[in-house]
Amino acid sequence: MQSSDRKDGADAAVSVVIPVYNRQASIGPAIASVLAQGFRQFELIVVDDGSTDATPEILRNLDDPRLHVITLAKNSGAANARNIGIAASRCNLLAFLDSDDLWRPDKLETQIDTMRHNPTKGPSCTGFALHRSGSGSSSDRVPHERGSWRETLLDQCSVSPGTTLMVERSVFEAIGVFDVRLARFEDWDWLLRCLDRYDLQIVPEILADIHVAGFAAPQVVDRAAAMLLSLHRERIARRFGQAGVRRFRASLLIECAVARLAARRIASGTMIAARSALLDPRRFAGFVGRCLAKLRTRDF
């Protein structure tokens, strides 16, 4: 069950979708960062995914003709909330923002200009500033590929599509929307499917601020990792062979290990990390190198 407050507004060029669940502290600033864009021809669709805090009241008190709020009766997950926003949108271009992140004022204008000059019709993502609440550290990130984006995504989803993705509607029509069975990694799954048919463009400018706080529960990560492997094992084997499958499996095991280490389950986290090393020593070495770099700079 859902309800929608659809207001009339000027014709828009891009639909912005924000899924939100219990983010009373950050949803106001997130929305404000969209409404403050220099590019004004957009509609903003906020999907309240069954929030039980003050989020619904905050949304009710906002008044802008470009803002449309869809309220879900119960929490259904980020993938479903995004899909509902996509279905309700009216524009050819869609952009996404997580409810605890922010856009810089020139984000839409810069990225739309890139999309208009993109002959491949593929999606684009942007650079971003990553802010970690635990340490207070911040760092600028401009994602770059290693070999190709198809190969890079065997390691991790490093482009933060929940906040930086812009894509033409026809891409969703061609490959489908987000998989609601995935409680985690739904954006990683979607990009793996997408890059079977399209090329990814990176706008090399810092256009968003992404805030990282905490980690998902190990059991949630385990289930999502197992499903992601099941969904993509054959696709990866066709393109990269069994070496690619091992690399992908090692990456998923690293995700599971990190979730356990964050939950202070040190022994099991270490054992799973060791399994990833046996599958793909090079992938594991890259992970260890990043960990050491984070320790040196306190970027964790």
C-alpha cells in the first residue's frame, strides 16, 4: 500500500529519486541539496519507505512544486523504493541520491551536460567526497577503472551509484530495474547487468558528498553476497573465465569478512579473509594494501 502527494510543476528534464527510511536527521539537508541545484528543470520524487521516526512529518512540511512524496505503508528495502520512484517518474533522465548524502550545487548541470554528449547512451557516475563519521576523515574520490569497468566491478562497486548515478530511462527498460531480493549490493548487481550492454562514463569532478556510518549486519551481507554470486557466476565465467569467478568470489568474501570485523567477530572475519586469499591472492593483496593505507591516513 502506498500514498502519493503529486503536485503540479513545470516540465522537467530529469527525475531525481530519493529513497528514505528513518533518516530524520539527514533527509532535510539531502532534499535541500537537490532544491538548491543551479539546474532547475527537475522533478524530485522522495519515496518514504515506511519510516517510523519524524521523517514523514518533515516531508509533509516541505513545500515545493517540484517535490513529490510517495509514502509506503511498510518498509520494503532500498531496491523496491527506488523502483517505485522510477515507475512514478516522468523524465527521460533519472538521477539518484541516498537520503544521508548531499549534492554539490552544480551536480545536475554538469552531469546532464555529460549525458547529452554521450553517444553510447550508457550511465554516468561522478566523483565524490567520502566522509566517515567514525573517524571524522574525509577524502575526495574520482573512480577509475582497472582494465575496464567490467573488470573493475569484479572487485567492488566503487562508484557510489546510490548518490552519483544518472541514466536514461531506456537503460532500465532494456536491462530491468533493481533486484528487490537483494538487501545489499543491489546497485552492484544492477551495474554488472548494465555493463553487459553499455559503457560507464565517469564525470571526473567532485559533485557529491557521501557519508558513511556503520556497517550492515554480517548475516545480511552473507545472504546478499551468496545471491550476488549466484546471479552473476555464469555471466562472469563467460566473459572472464574461472579466474574472473575466483576474483569475484574473493571480493564477496572480503565484504563478508569486513562485516564480521566491524562487528568485532575477529576470528571468523580473519578466517573468511584467509579464504579470499586462497581464491585470489592478488585481490587479497589489494585489499590489504587499502587497509594499510586507511590506517596510515585514519580513513576508516
